[in-house]
Amino acid sequence: MKSSTIGESKGEAATILRLRSTIILRKMMSDVENYIAKRKHIDPEFAENFESGYISFKIGVLLAEARIAAGMTQEELARRLNLDKSTIISLENNAEDVGISTLEKYAKALGKKLFVELK
């Protein structure tokens, strides 16, 4: 019988990679949020115009986190959606003017459902 070691299987390696990527993205978001809070405090004009751009940015980050958590590359997702990889990159970097139908397709390709909440 062949003995196995920790991290030997491809599945374990993929899981570790997904976890590391998620941790890195969350750390980046925390750093960005801290920077934004400081900048809003010292620059009133920045604070006034910030929200619309930040929402697009945050949606892109959420899309990237969901893809990584699903263990899927940008290339794999693009194939599933019949899109170019560059389109996935654009969505994840700045989801400005992205339609609900696009978000629904993205979520479905990841085996998830899209929920929209108004507060």
C-alpha cells in the first residue's frame, strides 16, 4: 500500500490554494477599507464621490472571491459563460454598469444563486 502525506493530493492542494487566495483577498479588502476611511476623513470631496465607484469595485471583489471559492480559474469561468477571459477580468476588476442578468449567469456558472437586497 502506498502511504500518503499531508497535501499530497491535487484536491488538497486546490483547497489550500483557494483558502490562501480568499485570505489574501480579504486582507486586501481590509487594507483598502482602512485607507478609504482615512481618506474620507481628510478629503471631503473624495468622501462625496466615493460611494458609486466603491460599490462597483466591491462587486468585482465579491465576484472574484466567489470564483476562487468555487475552485475555478478565470479561463474556466469564461468557457462556461462563453465569454473571453478579458471579460471576466473586467468584471472582477470593475463591475461598473454590469447587468443583473450577467450577475445571475456568473453566479449560476459557479453553482450559486444571486440575491439582491435593498436597505
